Amino acid sequence: MALDYTIIGQRLKKARIDKKMTQENLAEKLDVSIAFLSRIERGSSHVNLKRLTEICDILGVSEGFILNGVSSNSSNYLTSEFNDILSSVSPEKQKLIYKIAKVISEEE
């Protein structure tokens, strides 16, 4: 699965705005230019994992949320991922997945 840097940039921008930070404030904390940060937010520059972690720490969001759009803290974590898997397999495999999940959930 390829990363969509445009969506990653949009999520970073929203997190920055939610934190009431300007690009200038965030760029200063990261010691990068405003132009570079703007390119990241537009998806025209790729952000490496080290820089992504720095940004997420400053903005108080998880890398998982920025990369996948879901937070491991949310109650519906992985729901869309399971739905994607189920919709991509045959009905027979869906039944098998259901049976396996049911067995696992009954063990708790």
C-alpha cells in the first residue's frame, strides 16, 4: 500500500489548526522553513518517519492517526480495516473469518 502524502498533509494541517498553531509557529519548533512545512501539508514534499514523529509530538496526535486516519484510542479502531478485508474476500472466506473471530472472542 502506497502512502498518500496529500491525505497525510491534510491531516497534519487539520491537527495544526486544531492546536491553534500557525505554519510559522510549527516550522519554528521543527527548525524548518515555512515553505517546506507548506509543501508537506500540500503533499508535494514527503515527510520521513523521524520528522513525522516530531510533528506528531508537537501537535499531540498519533502517527497512526496521521497515516491511517484512525486512532488506536478510538472505540471503532480497525473497524474500517476489517470492513475492507471482508468486502474484498468471498462469502466463504467471510464466514471463516467470522468463525475465527467468534472463537477468539469467546476465549476472553
